[in-house]
Amino acid sequence: MRRGILATRQDLQGLAARIGKKPFDAFYDALRKRCAKILESSPMTEQHWRSMWQQGVWASGLQAARTSQGRIFDLLIAHHIDANPAYRGRAVEELRNLVGWTNWVDPCHSDQLVDLCTAEAAVAAAVGLDWLWEDLSEPDRLRVMQAIRKKVVDPYLAAVKAGAWWYSCYHAWNAVVNSGCAIAAMALSDDEPLAARAGRQARDGLRHFFDALGREGGWDEGIGYWGYAMRYVCLLAEASSRLLHDQSIYHTRGMNATGLFPIYFTPNGHPASFGDSPVAPLYGALYLLARHYGQKELAWWLDAYAFHRDVGSTGWSSVGLALLFRPADLPAAITPGLAPVKVFNEIGWAAMADAWPRPKMYLAAKTGDLSAHHSQRDMNSIQFQADGEMVLTDPGQSPQTMEFAMPAKDDFYEVQARAHNTIILSDSDHRIDAQGSIIEAQAGDDFRWLACEAGDAFGQNNRFIRHAILLMDPAAHAGRGLVVVDELHLSGPAQADLFWHVSGPVHLDAHGMSGQIAGQLTAMHFALACTSKAAAAAQTRPLGHGQTDNIIRLAVPAAEKTFIVSVFSRESQAGKLHVKTAPGGVLNVQTAHARLAFRSNKRNLQLEKVSFKS
């Protein structure tokens, strides 16, 4: 078996020299707390996760494999830093349990020969065997290697031969399954010709993933699935470099830029992503990107947000791999060099902030391809954060159930356009084949501006352009408020509905077109105006896990051309928001403190001037 897949024993023992230095001291403290919790918890057995499956827990086998991997990694990293027989003994027990499972395919993917569970279990077994080699008996070593052959290599080759769908797709399944299985196959490749073949095929299949990773490094499945995919791609890149002296993955297009993608969509450590898995991918394995490309921003982001929370006994290794992979020569605290307006044109996403690293006001926008995997009907949707709280929220967190994974997914409220901060026409959802784009992006001293084009989301010859303008206080380098201007150019009269999903209960003023949002951390005033006679209403809708969706809904009567203005500010806007059109395609917007002038460039409005009242 090839040794030193992710680190040698000497590498692991050498981590002790880092303890006591920032930020590694905090990492090690968290690691010891996690290992203590693991020792207090029950070992992960097949009986346990199959029982959970019978109780209706989705992906119970996958979660169990992930937990086994995380426990083995962290216990052994901690043991090699400061020898503890309890850590080593528990890691051996977790590995033996994993090897003894009937198979490494999750019950929810029973139609597959290998799946995500296979990949995660494969990495756990291969790396666990590597790091425990001297501590295991010969029969134990043989059992682990046989499990990798029978549960990974053989079914992987059979699946590829049978034309498994994940082999040629582009999304996270491709990256995780091919990367995870490749790591385990590489470990056995010296002794098993079939393992060497599986490793070559896996790396070849991974090209479909890289074909979709553009030069900007954005990922249209969102930051949650980006993190899942990139975690395994990084581990494979490291294993390939160490075992095969092959650094081609690190030199693939987009890899040098992709580490910045999640940073722009986690303002103040909170996810502002779109799609089915809007979670912050704060994984220790991602330090490999910082190490290989010298990305101080990525190291800062992980240092700042990944390890300042309670530790648990389940899930991946994060803090252990952070100790292993974080570059020792990068400073523990920097001011990251992030752009105030950042556009990922290849996927149609954008982010803007008043100032980094901890913006007081921030906005994320989504256009792109609605047929992208794990996408939802959220064309021209935005999210807005103020003072660390998401004021304009995205209720699109998908329920992890069998039904959601089936074609009936589109029937779920969380997927539909009405569940996002966007507009629908004639009570119809956005078209799944729509492709939008970011058409304007500017950053000035007193404003940030994005313009988003919705493509054919409303069907052909119907145009929806959304302008988001973050008003700035140049002296304080802080946001003053958000102005959203929506322009609708339709082929015929159609009713429109605008939805704002907000952080707390909505209190409408007497005239009904302004009010206040009572968030947990901040209160935000809002006002609405329209060139048609629109009507606003406050609504609520129950969501899962005892949560409530608080909604501001603006109903706009049928018209062919309409302009809608929404303002969100710390100051009251009641009676102070006015919108007026003028000949030549001119639009003037007046808020409580600012005037915005737009002119038409034939296809859409162009922001011409922002001025503030003295």
C-alpha cells in the first residue's frame, strides 16, 4: 500500500511544534474538546445508522460515513500531537466498525453501485489505514484493504462501465465520488492493477467537473455544494501530489481563483448563497488552496469564522485538517483585499459590500442559469444584510427528504420564485430554462450599483431588469441604505407580484406602502413606490423547524411597462419616497436622504447620478 496519502506519521508528529502559536493554539484547544466529545459518544455502527434510516432520517448512511471519517482523522491527528491511547483505540474501533458495514452505499441511493457514502467511507478507510498501519495487526490491515477492493474499487469500475450518471455530470456528485474513490484506489495501486485502473478512470471522469469550473472560480450549485465538491478535490490534489508527484489538479483552470468564491457570499461569516444548500463551507481542507496559492484572504476567512463555535462529535474533520494544512507562514490576522463589488459573470452571481472585511451593509444577487443543478426558481433574487443580520432573507433551504429529491421538487414552496426576493408575473413561476446575467456593476465613493437581467424567466419578449444600489456615506465608509429599482417591459399587460422575505415581523404604516421590519439584531425601515397603483400587504407563512416566513408582498396591476422602487434604510422613509418618469426614458427616484437619476440606454436604465440632501 502507498503511504503518506495526506501526511506521514512524521508530518503528524511535527504538528506539535505549532501548538502555542496563533492561530494553531485555538485550533488545538478545539480539537481536544472535540476528541473528548467523541470519546463520550457511542461508536458509529451500521446498526445505528440503519435504525436511523428506518426512522426516516435522510442520508443516514452518508452521515455515518462522514462521521466515521471525521472521528478517525481528528482522533489520530490529536494522538500524534500528544500520544493518547484512548484516542488511538477509539480510532481503531471506528475504522473496524466502518470496515464491517455490509456495504458503503447509502439506502437512499440503493439504485447506485457507488455513491457519496462510498467516497466518504473510502477516504476514511484509506487514510485511517495509512495513519494506523503500525498499530494494526496484519489481519486487520488485510481486512481494510479487502474492504476497499470489494466496496470501492470493484463497484466503481462496474459503475463506470455501466454508464453511471455521476461519472459524466459536472456537479458535486462527480467531484466527490471520483475524488474520494480515486484517493482510495491510489492507496492500493501498487498492489492492485484494478485499483490503478480505477484511479486513472476517476481522475479522467473528474474532467467533467473542471470543464464547468470557469476561470473565475464561481460555482452555480452554490457555496454549500461548492464546499462539498472542493473539499474532496483538494484532498485528491494533495494525495496526487504526494503519491504520484502530480500537481495537475492545482494547475487546472479556475483553481487559483475559486477560493475567493465562498468568501464573497459569507458576509460576517453568515451564508448569503442561493440554491438548495446555503451553508458556509468552513472546512479545514480548504487551507490547501491557501497553502498552494498563497491566498491570505482564504486563510483569514477560515481563521475568522471556522473554529469559533461549539464542537461536536459528528461530521467531517475540520479543525484537525486545519492544523495539518494551514500554512504556518501566513499571518493570523490581515485585512483581506476584497473588491466592494464582485461579479462572477460565468455563473451570473454578484456581491457588493460597503466595506470589507466586516461589512455593515451587504448585498448578494443571483441571475445565471435556472436549470443548474440544485438551483431554484430565483432569477434576479437578492439577499441583504445589515449590521450582521440578514434583513432580506432566502427561505430556500431545502428539506432533506426523499420527496425533495424526486421530480416533485418543483412543488415545494422553498423552490418556487414566490419564496425568494424577486417578482412573478400572472402568478406563474420562473421558467426553468431561463438564463440571466449581470449587466452592470460599479463602485463609487457614494454608491455601489448592480443591474441584473432576467433573460426569459417570464417568457420571450418579457424583460425584467433589477437595479440594486447601495447608498454610501463616503466619510464613514459605511452603507446608508439600499434602493432597489425594478423595471418591467412586457409584451402585453400582466399582473406582477413583488416579494420581500424579511428577518422579522412587518409593521405597515397607515397608508400601507411603508413600515418597519423588526429583526432580532436590527430594525429596518422600508418604503415602496410604483409607477402603477400598487398595494402592499404583510403576510406570514409557516416553514419547517418552527420557523416563520415574514413577507412583504406588493401587488402591481396589469401593465406593459412598470417601474417599482423599494428602499430599506435605518431611517424612516414614510411619505418620503417618490418615483417619477420623464420624457426620453428618464426615471427619478427620491428617498428621505438621496436622489437617484436614471436615463435609458434603449435596453435598460442606466444610473446617471446619486446625490444626497444636505
